[in-house]
Amino acid sequence: MIYALIAILSVALVALIAWPLVSGRAPTDPDVAAQALRAAEDDLLRSLDAIREIDMDHRAGNLSDADFAELDREERARAVELMHRRDALRDEGPAS
């Protein structure tokens, strides 16, 4: 009886340890993942600040309509990319 229990626990332990390798998802270092997420969020905040700054410069008359349109379009596209990157990093991160 005791040998059967030891065998079952051994199999469970091996399965638990081997699961990330078998499932194709390698374990990620939580510190590295958290740093990458923080960096992506910081980049996104800077991009959103830049969008606000571009808008204020245009309203103040410091940017022509054409310059505003180009800068705004580029920065908004960058913000969307950063949002996708941030969301992907959140999905990859450890479950909370």
C-alpha cells in the first residue's frame, strides 16, 4: 500500500515538474516579465503624453494642420502598438 502511494506521488511530482516543458510553454522569470511590462506601460504613458502635447501645440497655433495630422497619426499608431505589446505581456505574465 505504501509503495503504491509513493509511486503515485512520484508520478505526480514528475508530471508537475515536466508540464511546462511538455506543454511548450517555458516558465518565465517573474522579475524579467514584470520589468518588461513596466517598461511597456512607461512607453505607453510617454506616447499618450506626446499625443496630448501634439494636440496642445496644434491648439496653440505652433503646429500647422498638416504637421499636426502627420504627427498625431504617427503617435497614435505608436500608442496602439504599445497597447498591443503591453496586453501581450500581461497575457504572458504569471497568473495573479
